[in-house]
Amino acid sequence: MSLFTYILLGFLIVCAVSVTFSKKLLNSILIFMSYSLVMSIVWMVLESPDLAITEAAVGAGVTSVLFFVTLKKIQAMVGDQHEK
């Protein structure tokens, strides 16, 4: 494997560890998005473009949007409770 692949795998490990120590949900979602994007690059390096496209679309795209919507709903519910 090339040095580029090792750097990508190291970045994946850093992302996975930093998600566990992140205190804010928004930061965790952004780190998850970057993890998915790097994973799609790894799939491209491994010459599997179909998995790379799927990982980019589902992992970084659809799942992240669902996380953002959920985070917005949670914060909206917390805001309503403080007003009463």
C-alpha cells in the first residue's frame, strides 16, 4: 500500500477516536461526515468505485442530512421546554 493509503487510514482512526471524545453533537456529525468522505476516497484507492459512490451518497449525504434534521428537532424541543 502507498503512503497516501496509510495517511487516509490514519485519518479514519483519528476521526473514529475524536467522535467518541466530542462533547457537541454538531461536531460529532461533522466528524462523521468527514469519516464517510475519507472512506469513499479509500474505496476509490482500492479500485471499487461503486462502493465509493454509495459511501459518499449514503454516508456523507443522506445520513448526515438526517442527523442534521434530528439535531434541529432535538434543539427545537429543548427550546420549547425552556419557554414554558
